[in-house]
Amino acid sequence: MLFNKVLAGFRQLTGENHPEILRILDRLSDIYEDLYNFNEAEKHKRKELTLRQSIFGDENISTLQTARELGQLLNKQNTEDKNREAEEILRQKVAKMEVILGKVDKDTLSSAAALGRALYNQKKYQEAELWYRLVLAGREETLGDSHESTLSIRADLEEVLFDQEKWEEMAESCRHSLALRRKLGPECYDTLRIAGGLALALQKMGKDEGMELLHEIVLKAQVCYTTYMGQGNHEEAILAKEGEWEGKVLLYGRQDPETMKVQRELALAYEETGKHGDAEETFRDLLTSMEAKL
């Protein structure tokens, strides 16, 4: 890769500890992350962190930010060892950031959110929920409840409430998220996802409203799919088709003819947009449902 050659050449000219090397290491890590090569991204981020520590010290803001980025890369790999290390790194950095920057600083909150994810990955749901709630409160205070970062951490909170089967709290949060999303713009995948979560929570609570909402989700997903395909926005179109299929699974089950029809359409949409692996997996799952029905 060109950046690796640039890095090697720059080291020969300036030595190992030149500050400009930090930018190259950071860029390399970003490139590998964009390619979903998290292992290589992690290696370069570790080198960057070590260099920042040697130049600026452990409590420099840029060092703390780089440590958070390393924790986030470890989270994305989601293995037992990586999650445990991410938790250890992020606990230390959050504690330092709270003292240096304050508890509601955006970098402190981002690190706390990453800590929540590390805990969630380890199924430490109660503590993950606590951190998500702290981040949510901080972002609502500093950014407002309609900011994308606030909505994102609220989605994380709803996820951990789902895993703890806290249906009433999940439903309450989903209602709030849904109202905010609909104020911000037309129906989209995020709106459908939240509505699906609300419908599921209501179903678990034994409320008929959940079934009614699922029917509404399926209809809106169909409209969204047609709209996005017409605009050439294939990514959002596929997300809408996924929402339609998931809604039909909850309404009718996997082996219902209408559900399988939508699943076939989803597989074809994957194929047409070059997502061949997803297409193959979806077709295999569809074949399993068809064989079970025979």
C-alpha cells in the first residue's frame, strides 16, 4: 500500500519519533478500518498511541483520543480478549477525561459510549445500560435530543434494554425516538427500525398495538423501497426491504408464502447491488424455509 511505503520512507528521513508520522499512522488506521480490516487498523493505531505517549505523555488530549479510537477498534473485533482489553483501556481514559475535560465534554462522552459498547459485547448489560444512560443525559444536555449523536446512543440504550427484556422501558424510549425521527424527516430505515423495536416491545407486553404497528411498518417499508430505488439510493432501498421482510417474519413467520416472496426480493436486491455474500446467505435461508414447509 502506498501509505506504508510513504511511512517507511519518512521514517528513514526523520527517524521514528517525528510528529508527522502520527498523521500517517492515523490515516493508515482509518484506511484499514474503512476496508473492514480491523486487525491491521488496530496495529497502526497501537503504534500511533505509543508514539503519542512518548511525545506528549499519557494525559495529553490527543493521546486520550487515540486511546479511545483504539478501544473502538477493539470493540469492532468483538472477541473475548479484545473486549476485555477495550474495557480496561476505556475505563482508564474515561476517568482521566472526566477530570481533564469534564463529564459532559464530547470526547468524554464518546469514550464513555465506547466503554458501554465494550461492556455490552461482554454481556455486562446492567453496567452497559448505566453508561449509555449517562452518555444520553450528557448529549441531551449539550447537543439536544434531536442530534444524531444523541439519537445514536438512544438506539444503543434500546438495544441493551431489549437484551434485558425491559419491555416497558424499551417501548417508552422507542416512542420518544420515533417521534424525534419523524420530526426530522420522512420515513427512512432508522424510523422503520425504531418502529420495529417498539412493535416488538409492545408484543412482548401483550398489547394489540404491536401487531397494528407491524402492519404499518410493512406498508411504509414497501413505499420507502420503491422511493429509494427510484432515486437510485440502493443502500437505503435494501434497508427498507430488510425492514419489510423482518416485519413479515414477526407477523406471519418465516414459512409464510408472502414472507418468502419478500425474502426472495431481498436476495435479488442484494445480488443486483453486488452484495453477493448477503444474496447467497439469504437464498440459503430461503431454501431452508421452503424445505421445512414441504
